[in-house]
Amino acid sequence: MSSKLKNLSDYKPQDVPNGKNVRIGIVVAEWNPDVTNSLAEGAINTLLKFGVNENSIVLKYVPGSFELPLGAQFIIEAGKVDAVICLGCVIQGETRHFDFICQGVTQGIIELNLKYDLPIIFGVLTTNNQEQALDRAGGKHGNKGDEAAVAALKMIELKKTCE
Ligand code: DLZ
């Protein structure tokens, strides 16, 4: 599970499907904005790099990571998207809040994937401190937003090949 072995922005471009006619929602949590705004920037730049049209990206914000699943559901129900990328950052604090938020957002995103038969991508950092988060939001371990965008394009393509 360690990202010491893998840079989050490392992928083989030839393995990433083109996103020309793809429409993607992105939901960003406002907590830890230095981190989550970098995640959003990474995701958007990667989608554009692989051919997604700027006008085909629906970008919305929610207060915190706990609200990501409902934010994603609002986007899905508002119109046609092929995938939604959920971006957040939960940092361990002194109380058990961390555990409940992580559990809630993880379970919520899994349920949305299965309920809507749509890729809802888990781009949420869960770290011990802000330094670890920044390292994974465009720092020395790459950008989880890039990884999430690549995962979205791959899952959209996978769905197409199964239809
Ligand atoms: C309350 C809270 C705390 C303590 N920590 C974080 C965090 O590290 N990352 C995050 O995205 N959100 C945090 N939140 C806010 C919750 O996700 C949620 O927005 C509130 O509990 C309101 O439902």
C-alpha cells in the first residue's frame, strides 16, 4: 500500500484512453484547500492532456470530505457524466473524527459506484499530517489528482469494452 514505491503521477501515457467525447464531474472538498486545490489542478490538467474538452468538466465544491459522496450524487443526477472524481484530504487529528470521516467517505463512494454503475473515483488523501498530504498533492510523491484522472479514463474505457 505504500506510495514510497510509486509516484502518483507516474503512468504510461500509451495506456491511458483518450477522453475526447467524455464528460467528467469533479467534486472537491474545501477542507485543507492548499492540498485539495492542487489535487483539482492535477486532475483537470491530466484530463485536458488526454483530450477531455474543458467544457466537458463539471467542477463543484463541498464543505468537507464527508460531503463528497452526496456532491457526486448531485452531479450524477443533474445530467450525463461518464465518471465523477472525488477529491479530498483528511488529516489525522487528536480525536477519532478522522476514522469516521474516512469510513463515511469510503463507504459512500463505493455505494455510489455500485448504485449508478458509474466510475466514482476515490481521490482522497488520508494522511498523518499536512506534509504527507502536500507530498502527494504535487510534491515529491506526485499528485493524487493525476492518478484519479487516469483511473477515471481507464474505468470509462473498461465500461465501454464490457457493453
Ligand atoms: C470536521 C472535519 C475535520 C475535523 N477534519 C477534516 C479533514 O481533515 N478533512 C476534511 O475533508 N474534512 C474534515 N472535516 C469536515 C467534515 O468532512 C465535514 O465537512 C463536517 O463534519 C460536516 O459534515
